[in-house]
Amino acid sequence: MAAVGSDDEVLAWVAARQAGLLAMTLGEGAVAACAPRVVSGPRPIAGWTADPEWRAQRAAVLLADWASYPAPVDQVSLARLTRVLDAFPQGFRTWWLDHPELGPVPVGYSGWYPIAPELFERLRLSPESITDRGEVLPLGEASDERALYLFNYSVIPQLRGGPVAGELLRALANDVAMAPHAGLCAITVSEDGARVARRFGMTRKGACVVDGVEEQVYCT
């Protein structure tokens, strides 16, 4: 894909593909061809925004997120996604399908990043103090002293419950297992999200209210 750069270019790229992605039908051959992409390498001297691979990944994650969650209230904002990916892009995998009509399209993604020990304790002991997911700020490097926040795990509706969703979840589990960390945490509004959190050994610690919506907080 073209390495779209500016916010306006990203939003235009996503808008041009979102409806087609949601309307497409998938055959077994197409599903079998799904493959992941991850941003790799050190941070460029000029910053991630100067890196074509990073810019392409940012657009792909946004499209995969918006296609997975049709309701705008459930979608990540481009501004928040940019902040997170600028801090820790290596925790994000996009899953791509080479569609015969649409070409290569992202059909799902997973994301995680390290957070400060103090923030992890806040999520564990006083989750109600969180009023905005933007408060769960990423750090640039994982370590044995830092917990990992599971930012998201999602696939487009056509792939839920199928082999791609299972492979995505297994890859996420492997990524998390390979990273040094002191614990895991997540915030979710759906039962699917809660089920994934429990699968990773997390238990419900309470709830927070974000934009008038009660969201469940899970931690190890």
C-alpha cells in the first residue's frame, strides 16, 4: 500500500476502503492467505512519522479497527492511535488478506504496549479513577518492572470465530509471552474482550466510566 502520511491522507485512505471491506465475502482460499505485518527496527532519527513502513501500519490499524467496530463510539481515534504507535509500534500486528477485487486489505489487528508500574497499580486497585483510556499512556520499552496493556484484539465481522481470529489470538499470546513484563491489564466493554482477558489470566478488578459508558478493567 502507499505510505500515506498526513492525517487527511490516512482518513481518506480508510474512507475509500471501509465500506468495501465490510461488504466483501471471503472464501477458504482467501482466508488461508492471511498474513501478519509488524513494524520492526529501531526508531528513525527523524521519528516514526518519517518512516514509510510506520505510516502504512498506522493507516492499516485504523482501517482494521474501524471495520471491526462499525459504531463510531467504539472506534479508536486517529489522534490516540498516533500517540500510541509513536511510542511503541512494535506491539502492533496487522493481519492482511489479498482480496481479488480490493487488493491487499487489513482484516484485523492486535496491539499491546508497556505501561508504568504506578499506572498498573492504579488499574488494579482503583480502576474507577480512570475516566479516559487516553490516561493509559504507553512507554517506549518493555521490562520486567512494567506491565503490558492489551490495547486491542479484533477482526472484521466476517472472520470472527474462524481460523484467522484464532491465529491472531495465538500470535498475540506468543508476542506477550516473549516480552518481559510484570503483569497484564486491559479495559473492555464487550464480553468478547472480557473472555480474551480471562484467557490471558486476568481477573476483573472493577469498572471505570469513559464518556458515560461503563467499561470493565481486568488485570493479572
